[in-house]
Amino acid sequence: MRLAILNMTPEDVNKLIGPPPPPTCRNPTSGAKPRKKFVFGNHQKSVLKAVFQQNQNPTTLENQQLADELKLEFKTVKNFFDNARRRKTH
């Protein structure tokens, strides 16, 4: 059966196994722009590291206060602490 597929036309193969899946959004030819890596400023990084040394699990309120103070998005601050904890354990 496998060798017979080699001699088939693409249309016949599609009839046999179905059409190929549609391209995903991550396909570079789809026009989607790749995400840029976020880089903390020196002050932002030093404050976050200092807070992490004191408290590795800040509350949601503390994360929000840090985000406001450092002019960052909440999810960026939360991700910093999640990643810092992950790095510390490995």
C-alpha cells in the first residue's frame, strides 16, 4: 500500500487519506508577525529582583502595585515571578 501511494497523483492521495490540514497561524507565510521578546529596563529588573529576594510569591495586589509603580503590565510582573521561581528550582 505504501509503495502504491508513491505512484499516485496528489488528488488520488487526497481521496485516500484526506486533504492536508489548513495552515496554522504560526506559519510565517500567514502574515502573522513574530512576537518580540520583552526586555526589562535596569531599574525595573533591579526592583523585581529585590522584591523576589524578599518575597518569592507576592499577592495579586502586590503584583498590581509593582506593575503600576514600574509602568508594566500586570501579566508581565506575574510572569517575572513565575519564571524566577521556575529558574530557582532548576
